[in-house]
Amino acid sequence: MAGSAFLREYHPFLDDGNFLSEGADPPPRAEQPGPDDWSPFESRVEFELAEFLYKTEQMSGKNISTLMNLWAAHIVQYGGRPPFADQTDMYRAIDAIAHGDVPWKCFKVRYSGPRPTSDVPSWMNNEYDVWYRNPREITLRMLENPDFKDEFDVAPYREFTPAPKRERRYSHYMSGNWAWRQADLIMADNPEACGAMFVPVLCGSDKTTVSVATGQNDYYPLYMSIGNIHNNVRRAHRESVILIAFLAIPKAERKHADTPIFRKFRRQLFHTSLSAILRTLRPGMTTPEIVRCPDAHFRKAIWGIGAYIADYIEQVIVACIVQGWCPACLKYPNQLDAPAPGDRRSQVHTDGLIRTFEPSVLWDNYGVIHDVIPFTHDFPHADIHELLSGDILHQLIKGTFKDHLVTWVGEYLTLTYGETRGKELLDEIDRRLSVIPPFPGLRHFKQGRDFKQWTGDDSKALMKIYLAPISGILPSKMVRAIADFIEACYVARKEALTESDLTQFERARDAFHRNRAVFQESGVRPDGFSLPRQHSLEHYPQHIRNFGAPNGLCTSITEAKHIKAVKEPWRRSNRYEPLGQMLLTNQRLDKLAAARIDFDARGMLQGSCYEAMLTALEASLDHDTLSNDPSPRSSPSDDREDLCDDWTGLSDASQPSPNDEEPDNGIVDGPRVSGFVVLPQRLQKGYPRTLRELGNRIGVPELPTLIARFVFNQLHPDDAFPDDQELTTFPTCRVRVYHSVIATFYAPSDPSGIGGMHRERIRATPSWRRGPPHYDCVYIGKDPSASGFRSLHAARVRLFFSFLAPPSTLGDEAQWTPCALVEWYSPVGDQPDEDTGLWIVEPDLEGDGSRSKDVVHINSLLRAAHLIPVFGDQPTPPQLKQHESLDSYRAFYVNKFVDYHAFEIAF
């Protein structure tokens, strides 16, 4: 069966069913409310105000009441009333939302084993509360969410690239081999499941700290998703990752905290709690039940325990193994860097070991904890060792890169050059980091790496720009090792991987393993690299073939959920027994989200609330009444034409326009479309109105000639340029200037909407935010038949503008043509740099030493490019500023690691 441009083969038994003809309409949803029914709210204004105050602004109850009081005071003279009387009235409306109401429940757990005759530890007498929500109800709620109708798989499938290559392709969870094998096992055990939809339930847990300054500050959330939802939806959350429990965190006095009996209780409490929470799914793992799906059709569904999302420390707990061992294989903890692969763990093998050997042998020789039963024992076809997926964030980015490689660089410099000189070289790396040119969404390391609280985002940002600053300071082999590792990370982070991609990953991984020996040879790692997080690279091809692209099962998903589900609700509490308040906050947020999904599915949230109100007024008033009423305040867009025609204004061009205040980087909701670049809605005032005057103003007097070349090339793309004297110039034609453009393109591996679309703002402004100039670089298409950077030009934008081409120039009528004035760069050599794997470019120069310039149509721009100076072995001038670096060096790296889209086009 075809799926998009790829070929799909669906599982022959657990599939979509065959009950309706193709294209048949689904049955209507029961008791569908009318298009004007905002229950329990009275209007759209009430709903959006409640959502804005409670979810977006997180306004305190006291301030909500104050706002409603002021609102009432303002409109009482007109006989009106505010949307809500006070905070209680608004909370009552939110609590009355019928959708998304899966209540929180609690069960208590306490120790029931043997006790000492005296001095009984307090933890043995304590009761531990586990708060949870019914995972079956949560699963049903996700399954019927119409938001997922185009981002949902009903059956395991195998996907292949088109002929002639026909390569296996791994993307979403159901494209992996694990889902296919599970379907085979289910059918072997239960032939009546034929035609059912397989629904794997994914879980993830991780302790998180909400405050380091107050007493009880740790929480242990458990999240849930389903494997049928596409990875891009899970990464964007969109109600696809749901908080289902707060696990108990038992604590003991220091003298008891490390005793074997307490450690066993803590581990077993975790597994017993998970088994109890998920027990409502157990019947549906053997007997299919009828469910409603996002496309509104009904299907038989059979549940299963799917992959578990966890960092290494959490994997140790979940897999019931000894810390230092691998949860996926049986390699000894001091031999994890051995080249031969280790034997795979399995629950069947572990159970056999437990029956055969003494506990001490299990601990020392197999890394098995014998007296803890994993929660997966209680569910069919669930093997915890198989279900632990790779974790890009903690294993690769924060673990191998930040905690290992970056730390080892500092240790190498100290060992090799002594403490004083080593610190000087680290300071030089920091100076280089601080002057790296800006890029949309890129963190600026103003003081280099010298700060204490490192987050996952900080580590990701450093990885994007680390190679250029260390090149010239570290030995080539060390730079290559780090470059190889980053290459492997970026391949693993792709939104879909073919067998060729897995070969590329393995090549980069193996090269990293060879080149990292420099750290051993230099004395930084004299004992080698038997490190669990680095060892995890060995299992990534297996994880990808089992579960699809790893970016859909990364702890970055659950860590991002911590903010909305744990940390922000905690901050909103009064800190006195906050958990109950946090549960209520989460329930209200879920209700608001469910209400929005319902209203949107009924087409009730089209346009803005203001536009909807105007439409309603127009429908209720006759034309004469409406035309005699005072007009409502104009929206910001109403004076756009006036602004565009105001050529005599003398406002400072360094002032950012309102449009410049929009975010540089952003998620674009909606489906996938072709990429495009557009000018912003507002132009810049204070510039000359003709080409000749503008050229003189910006120091490019040849601008009219460059425009003439551009026009000639548009009309005669295959002809050689005549002499400049023979070109027709338009020195007096009208011109408009802009300080940015907005590029929108498909980048599913970067922050994007469910359609994979991403936007960025490319700037060319003489002063950004009343500060220094900001002139971005761009990629421009060159040779469609080539691949990677060979198909692209690199250029730096000096001006965005449009000019009014006279009639019969570029069309029968005069038309505004959007353009960019760019300076060109050319590659140094025909291959990327050997050490960094990055292309190097130099600016093109004219005979007088000035940079070569051209005018291009903005449609030829692909997106922003990131160039980083080739610093070499010379110290960075202490007075150099970030905005000066592109003008201060003679060669630059083309940074393909600035984001994942750049990695896929600039290799």
C-alpha cells in the first residue's frame, strides 16, 4: 500500500479492519451540541478569557477577582456585567467542563515485611500516597481526539523508499519492528484479535525538583502516551503526552537510607505502583474492546505495554539491574567499551538466571537484582529490557557530549599545558564562543561556558557551535572525535531514518570510537571508556529498528512536560500541601484543553474572538444601523496602507518596527506546504525613495547597476551579461526598504508544528534593538542536480528591499519586486574540512578588495545560514564584538550543526 511518496506494507492481521467501504463517512458523534453551544460557558469570550487567565497568564485568584471587579465598574453604567463575577465563578465554569474529566484517585502503600524488634525505622511505619488517573480512560480520550486524525497510525507497518532502491525506512513508532512482532505474538495467542487495532501504551518517569530553597521539593511524575500518535505530535505535546500519576518518594534517615532493605522497598514500591496504576489496561490486552478513533470511526482495539522513556538512572530502576551495567546487554561494567557486542538481555533469560544462581552471583556476574519483580511481569508480551528505548538527551547530549567530552577537553588542556596555561586556553575557547555570530534561536554564550546551572537546552546550544572554537587549540584527532560524535547525534535525531542513515550513523559512531582514543593516549582517560551512556551508542541501530526515530521517545519530551504539569502548578500553589493544588490545576488545564479541542472540531474557533464578535454584530444589525454607529477601534493592521505610503517620515531607521518584535524562530501550525520567503507587512521609514539615493545612503552607489543586472538576468537567464554601460538602469524608480524577511520551510526534526513547518526571521538591519547592526547570512539555491552544500551558495544579506519596476520591464504593468542585496562567499576546496566535517568559505572580493555584491529575488533564498569564523591558532582580539566577527576574519565554517534542517541540506 502507498503512503505518501513511500511504500507501506501493513500487518496482515492486526490492521485497520475491513468493515466499511473505503471512504465511507464515520457515524456522527453522539449528542453533538450545536455550533453556538459554548456550555458550560455562555460565549466564546467567556471561554477564551478563562483559558487566557488560567492557562496562558496563570493569573492568581485574587487578581482575577480584582480584574472582574474593575471590568464590572467600567461597564455598569451601560447595564453590562463582566464575563465572571470573580475567581470562584470562573473556576466553577472550568470545573463544569464535561470533556477531559478523568478524576484523580489515590491508593496507599506501606511496608509489610519483617521489622526489627527495636528502633524500627520510620519509613517502615509510614504510609505512601500514590495519586493516579485511570490510564484506560486517558487512552480512550486520546484515541477519540479529532486533533490526531491526520497524525495517527492504526496498524504496524513497514515503510520503504521508492524503487529502485526500496530501502526500509523507520519513522513513527508503528513503523518499527517491535510493533510488528507484538502483532504476531498477539495473533498467536488470540486469533480473535484479527482485524483489531494495536494500541501500545508508552510510559515515562523521572524525578524532578521544583525548588531548591524549600522543604519538600521533589516530585515523581509518570507520563503516558500511545504509540499510534506520530512522533511530531508527541514532540509538540498537543495533549498527546498526559500526566497520569505522581509516584511516592520514600525517604529514610541517613543511617537507614543505604541499607539493603530500604533500597529493596524503594525499588519494589516503584514497580508495584506502576503495576497497580496500569492494571485497568490488563483486560484489554487479551480481549479487544470497541473504541472511537481520531477519524471518528469505531474500531476494535487491543492494548499493549509499549516503550518506556527514561534516562540511564531511571532505566536502572525500571530494568532492576545494578548501576553501571547496561539495561540492554550483558557486557560487564568494566568492559562496556569492548568492540564485540554483548549478549542481549531478556526477561526470560533473567528469570532463568534467578532460578539458577545465588543473589551474589547474579549481582556480580550479571548485574541482576534478584528480589525485585519488574512491573512488566504483570502484563502479556512485555519485556522491560526490550522496551527501554534510546535517550538522545541524557545519553548523548547531556551525557556523552557535555559531561564527558567537554569536561575531558578541560582536563586535557590542564594536563598538557599546566593549570595556568590550561585556564588561559579555556578562556580563549570562551572568548571564541562569545563572538560567534547570532542566528535565529541560537543561545548567545556571552561569558562562554562559565555558568553553574546547565540545562539540556544549554548543552544542545553548545553542541551546535563547539567545533569552531576548539579547532586550532586542540589536536586534530581530538577535534575529529568530537565532530564524529556530533555527526552521529545529528543522524540519530532525524525524523526518519533509512538503512543508509543507519550505516551513516554506524560509520560516525565507529570513527568516534577510534578517535576518542586520543583522550586515553593523553592521560585524560587512562582506564578507557567503559561508560554506560557512551556504550548506549552501540544499541541505537537496534532501538531505531525496533521503535522508529529516537526523537519520538526522548526524555526531552517528558522534561518539557515537567514545566507545564509539575513546576508551573507548584509555583501557582500556596506551598502548603501543594500536591492537591497541583492535581486540581492539572485537571483544570486538561478540561480547558479538551474544551478547546471540542469547540475547534465544531468549527467554533475560526478567526479571532474580536472578528467573530464583529461578524455576529453585522448579522444582528441592519446596514443603516451599523453604518451610523461609531466604528470600533481600528486594529493595528488598519493603518498599514497609510504606513506603506508614508515616504516622507523621518523616524529613526534604527527603531525596530512592531513586526520586528515577533519571535525569530517559531512553530508553524497546520499542514506541510512548500517553503517560501516573504517580506514583513511593515516597511521601514526614513529611507530615500529612489534607487540612486538609497544606494548612496547605504554606501553602495552601484545599486542601480546591480538592479539592472538583476532585471537582465530575470529576462534573459541563459544569456551572458553585457557590459554595464549597455544595461538599462532605473535610478529614479521607487524603492521600499525592510529590515527582515520571514522564511517558512519544512523542518520536522526542529521545533515545528504537526505538519513539520518551521519559520525563522532573517535580518538585515543597521541597528537591532537600538544596538549594533545585524546582517544575517543565507543559503541560495545554485545547482539542483547536486547534493548538500554543493547545491547551494552562501551569502550575507546587506539589504532587503522592493523596487517598483516600470511597465514592460518585468511585466505589462508596474509591479513591486522583492529583492535582497547580498555579498557572496565561495567554498575553499571541493570537500568539507577534514577535522570538523564543515565546509569552509571565503568572501568573494572585487579587484579593489571590496566584497562582491549582487541583487537576487527573495524567492531564491532558501533559509538562514550560519557562518562561524575559522579562528585558527591565534588569540581572539579582546575588543572584538559578536556583530563584528563576520567582518573580521577571512574564512568561515558553514555550520551545518546550527539546527537539524541545516544538517540535512549543508553536508
